[in-house]
Amino acid sequence: MRKLLLVLNLLIFSFCNSQAQKFDFENATIESVGKEIRNGKLTAVELTQIYLKRIDSLNPLVNAMLVINPDAMALARKADLELKAGLDRGKLHGIPVILKDNIDTHDKMPTTAGSRALVESIALNDAFIVKKLRDAGAIILGKANLSEWANFRSSKSSSGWSGLGNQTHNPYKLDCNPCGSSAGSGVAVSSDFCLLAIGTETNGSIVCPANANGVVGFKPTVGLLSRSGIIPISYSQDTPGPMTRNVTDAAIALGFMTGVDTKDSLTKESIGKSYLDYSQFLQKSGLKGKRLGIFQPPLGKMKSVDSLFFKAVDYMKSQGAEVFEIPIIGTKETGRSSFEVLLYEFKDGLNKYFAELPASVKIRSIDDLFTFNASDQTETGIFDQKLIGDAIKKGPITDQAYLDAKAKMHKEMRQEGIDKIMNDLKLDAFIAPTGSPAWKTDWQKGDTFHLGSSSPAAIAGYPNISVPMGFVGELPVNISFFGKAYSEPQLLSIAYAYEQGTLHRKSPKFLK
């Protein structure tokens, strides 16, 4: 019997290896793979095996994954059986998805935020968006490494490093940084470990790894997608969002995750403003007649990026868009107000999250976390925990200092910033380089953000999509499109038209 099982396993492995060699990773999309599953050329089991084999082969180079879901194959078999029985849950049915490891799953995988303090923390429930993905038939393949505590921890840090997972590497050049706290999610998509990964952003943590790893990252309006069951930094700025290799897949994924969640009051604001299908807004003529404002602070800091950006501008003009220079959005004081809000909300949010963990988890407060880190050489042997300490010193979110800072940042970045400028100039969106090419990872110096454009949309809580714009040497850089609250349809239309007209993305070579 054992010999028979061994022979069967070898045959299955050989078949899946053959399938993996034939699988067109570079051109695969959610729709093309879904079509093959439905016409019998591929099964969800085979697809899952293909991606697991790819992860097994390449993850040692990039270190993007923290854990593989031990139930992945069982979920794939269930997806196949449902389709065979005539139950088709939609375009994500049978599609493997990787989650950033600050997103709760009620299964055999812990949710850790990359921290050794939570290595045994099994969530009591799925996060709201995870339940939505499961309801859509998606297969939760595993969890990706991240900047620990979503990079809100240290006075200096290396993006993609966590005490639990160590350093994630950029697949284009392995000694370079993957950027942003959703580093593992961006690297996983870029490395073709999945068609869809979910990241989270407070300020730049989706769009920056999209930029550094040559993929599409979509940070939606805060409130469009629920944050319940996601380890928080900021109630005012946090949001999950899709990371994919093309705009179409991001649009498809976004619609499956929308919905009102009673555990996240901001989602009520999305009523009448959200859609179940965002792919309906994708138009190759999406640039025609659009009025776009250049967000200028990222410019003039790196000639190679400026050159690519103005080529992008010229292309958009050739497609019928009008482009304008715009006033500065917000001030340094706006940024300081945002940082003050983050400290208050980080303490409040973590304490509430810890309080709802299983009783077996010893970390029950942000103070417990600080104490744990101080006694753990891995956690504080390289990077400090200054931001955790600063947050502990803050009072409750009823403090007037917190309320004033929150009101100030929203007024300056919303009513007097993005909204006013767009209304005055009748703009459809802002455009800017997303960031610089990836820098070399250096634990001594920490991150080197040469330029960035994420703050206006992040502080306002407004949507921002980052799309490949070209290459500086072997390293990719992206362009960002951002705008008013719930302007996702408009941004997707513009970004899709730009993407389809330029097709800048190239697969990574994993250069040493």
C-alpha cells in the first residue's frame, strides 16, 4: 500500500512539474486562468500546485513568504468540486491569493504582523475581506512577510524586515529593497507566486512596493474596504488593497472585497459609492478629455525618474489628456498632524486588537508588546522600537491634541487641498512618480526614500493607484494616479488606458 501511495505521489508531482513548465506565468491573468479552469484545461488543484512549486523554487531567493497555508490543497479541491457541481462563485473562483501577514485568518496560520510576539496567535475569526475572498471561491495560499508592525516601529528601519521573517529581497536585484510594509505582497506578485496579493497601506505601503517591484498597487478610499480583522496602525488612514501584475486584475479583485461591515463604521460611507464589478470602468480611451494635475514635490530629485515621468506625460497628452501644474497640496504641518494622529491611533488600535485575541496569547496591550521586544534580542538587536514607545506615551483618542491634529490634517489635505484644487481646476486626477528605483538594502543606514508621492492621498484617505512607468537600469519605477474620495472608477479608467498604451512591465530576473 505504501509503495502504491509513493508511486501515486510521484506521478502527481511529475504531472504538476510538467504543468508548471508549460504554465505561462508572464501572461497569466485572473480571467485567462479562470477560462482555462472552466473549459477543463486546468484545475484549481493543478494551479495551486503550480504556484506552490514556484514558491518552493524561488522563495529562497526573495524570502517573500512567512507561511504556506496547510489547507491550500484542500481548498483547491473544494473549488474544483464546486465548479464540477455547477457552483461558480465568479472570477476569483479557484484563484490562489496571498495575504499580508497582518490580516486575520481563522485557520491553521497565525497572524503576526511579522512579530515573534504573535507567533502562536491564531485569529478567532477571518478578517471581513478574507471572508469576502473565501465567499468568492479564492484559495488562501499563504501569508507574506512584511515590515514588522507595518513599519511603524523603529526610528529607522529596513522595509521588508521582520523579526519573524527576516529580510525580503527585491526580485529585480536581490540586494535591493522591496520597499513599503507590504513588501512581501509586492514581491510575491512580481515573482509570480500568485495572481493576486492583498497588501495594506497607511502611507505608501501598497504603492511603494508596487513601484519597487514593478507591479500594480491600488490603495482604495479609506472605508471602501473593511479594516476589521487587520492589525492596525491608524483608523483614519489604514486600508487593505489589491496588488496584481495588471490593472484589470486589480479592478476585478477590488469589487469582490467591497461591502458594509458593522465592525468598521467607515464602511457605511461607501453605501451608494461602491461597486461589485470595477472592471466595467476599464476603457482604452480612458485618457481622452481627462484633465490631470502634476503633483510636483517628487520632481527634480532624480533625473532618470523625471525623464520617464515626462515621457508618460507626453504619452497622455497624445491620447487627448490635458495636463496642468498645480499648487502644493498640504504643508509640513499637515504631515506632522498626521504623524500625531498615527501615534494616538496606533496605541488605541493595538490595545483593542490585542484585547480580542484568544486568551492563550500573552500579549494583551501595547505595553506588553514593548516589554516583550525589549527582552528579545531578535526583535531589538538590529532596530529599536522608538515609535512603539512614543505611542505608549499618548493619551486616549478623546484628547484634544488628537482631535485637533485629526481635524487639521483632514481640512488641509481634503477641503483645502485635494478637493479644492480639483474643483477649481476641474481636474479628473493627479499624477506623479510613485517613487525612486529600489535602493540597496542596508540595515545600518535604513531605508533611503529619495522621493515619493503617497502622502496626499494617504493623509486624506483618498484612492491612489500605482502602475509601471518604465525602468532605470534593471529597476522598475511606477507612476501614480490619485484623486477624490471614491473616485476609483475614474482612476481605474485613466490608469488602464495608460497601462494598455505603454505596457512597461517586464518580469524580474532575480539578479544577484
